[in-house]
Amino acid sequence: MKKIYIFLSYFFLSFFVTIVMIPNVAISQVPLKVGVLCPFTGRWGDSGRECAKGMSDAGKWLNQRDGVFGRKLEMLLIDDTSQPAETMAAYRKLNEADRILLLYIYSMDTALALVPHIHFDRIPTFTSSLPSHLTTPFKYPYVFSITPTPLDLSKIAMKFIVERSGIKGRKIKVVFVGSPDLYGRHFLDEAREYAKALGLDIGPDIWISDFSSTKMILPSLSTINQYNPDFAYLSLASKEAFLMLQEAKKMDLKTKWICNMRAFDENLSAFDGVFGVQPISPFGEDVPGMAVIKEAHQRWHPYDSHTLSYIEGWATTQVVAEALGRSLPEQRLSREWVKISLEGFKDFVLGGLIPPITISRDDHRPSVESRIFIIKEGKLSRITSFISLDRERR
């Protein structure tokens, strides 16, 4: 009996040591690499840093919970300096050295500059603001997004104005305000036509190219004051929108402001009454998908504050992880399979953080709906449920 006891003790001890010494299979596997180009400075630096932080935290959260079917998700974050040579060097590193399966680009300008390389190398790529012409898979099969196009968001804003303005007996007057670069202009022709078809009176476009001094903003505000529109649709970066609204408040303009998704975030909390067409949930909003974000926030950095760009980053990582997971098992994991898996998304939901995502081989727009928010008592308050457009044949 004593010999049997000693034998069993030795056996279980050996078994225990063997189990402990064997490396964790999931940890030892090759990670799933995702490249991330986000600006940390410049025009989009504030929102870019928040987005990158949200992506990083979401990846950390996933990896602490078995990753993507046991595979670690590795987010390779690089500062997008908007310098062509540095951008190209970063892209080549991610593509050739790191062999990423998927790429995320925050800046629209950077995404457009890299599109020829993306399609040559066949890298499925997400961009935060996707111009509508890039959503046609026949021409651009590797470009995706998690939010509606700027054109579709502007149409939703116009639809909201027509249905909820309360103005009767005359045409509602609207102007478009933005930067004269591609970001501010690329959707305008189609947005104007859509607005006119709804019966809106469209005034002169207002361009602001320099925010280095408030004096540069005043001529634009003077033009707005002369036309006296009921609504001004604002397509700027958030910090630019802040300066614009700050000066407009001093002039006591009667125009109501409605901002696109990049202009409208928590930085505008001082301007009660400002509207925003915003598909992304503000940080802390009472939606089911926010629960794990709050838990992670409390665990890792409870004294930090976040904007909805952080939520955008978190949601992006969740969509990326889902696409990679659908591309497994190992024998078929490739960039092409990631693309194919993305084109199979149908009503994919993230607990209200973003609209449900549907992507097909014929249309890479993830959704054509958004909610409208208003700044009320210093907070971003939802005033509509999701407003939807029809998906026209493309």
C-alpha cells in the first residue's frame, strides 16, 4: 500500500509539473497582427489619440479573455504624421515586415494616398471616414468602415431638418460650413442635390481654411449672418468646430448648428442647443455595449476622461476581431479570407455602440443610419432613435 501511495504521489507530481511547464498554446501561437495608423498631433490629433487608446484597450480586453479563438490580437500602432515619406515607410513596415492581416487608417487623406498600394497588396483596410466613391467594391474591393459615409450622414442631417425643424409655410434655409479641402468638400454636390430635392433652400457654401486666429473666422460668420440660414451644417474637426461656435456665440446668431460626426463630440459640451448627426455612442451612454467599456475603464484608468472617439476605437477593434475570427481556422486564414468574411456581415450588432453593420460584395457601406444628438446642460443627449436612409442600388 505504501509503495502504491508513493507511486501515485510521484505520478501526480510529474503530471502537475508537466502541465505547468508546457507553454500556453494560445500564447505560443503566432498573433493576429493588425496595423493602425492614427495621428497623435495636428488637426486630427485629439480624436486620433482617443481612437487609438480605444483600439488598444479593446485589444487588451480581448486578449485577457482568450483573444480571438485562442489567438492573441496584436495591435501595431504607429503615429500618422501626414508626411508622405514617413507614411509610406510605416505602411511598408506593416505590410512587408509585420505581414499584417488587416489595416486601420484614421485620416481620410492618408487612406486616399495609400489606396493604390492597399489594393495592389490586397490588404483589407478600415478607414474612419469613408468617401462614398470608395464604397463600390467593383473598383475598391479592400476598403471598409464601421460608420456611414460623410455623404450619408449629411443626408440624414437634412432629413432630420425637414422632419423636425418645426418651420412651416416657407422653405428652410441651410448652409454648409467646412474646410475647403477634400474632407470638407467631397460629399457636397450630392448632399446639396439631396437637400434641394427635400425642398430646402441652400445658401452659399462657407469655407474656413485657417483657424490660427479668430479673425480668420469672422468673415465666414459675417456671410452666415447676411444669409441668415435656419441651419448650418458644420464639417470640421472638433477643435475647429469649438472655435467656430465660440465666435458665433459672441455674435448671438439665430442660426441653429448641426455638426457632422467628426465635429460633434464632448469638446462641444459648452454649447447647449447644438445638434450632431452621430452614429457613435458618447462615452458612458446607457447602452448595453457600454458595460464592458466602463468596467475596463474603471479597472485600468478610472481617472481618465474619454470622448466618443474612444468608443469608435473600441468598436473598430471588436469588428476587426469578429472579421478575423470568421476567417479562422488556420488553414484558410489570409487577407483574402478576411475580406470575404467582412463582406458576409449581416446585421452585426455591438450593443448600440454603433449602428448594426451589414456589408456585402455589392456595397461596402456598413450602414446608412445614425442618431441625432443635442448638447443639453453640458451633455450629449440623444434626441432621436436611428434615422435610416434607403440603400440605393450602386
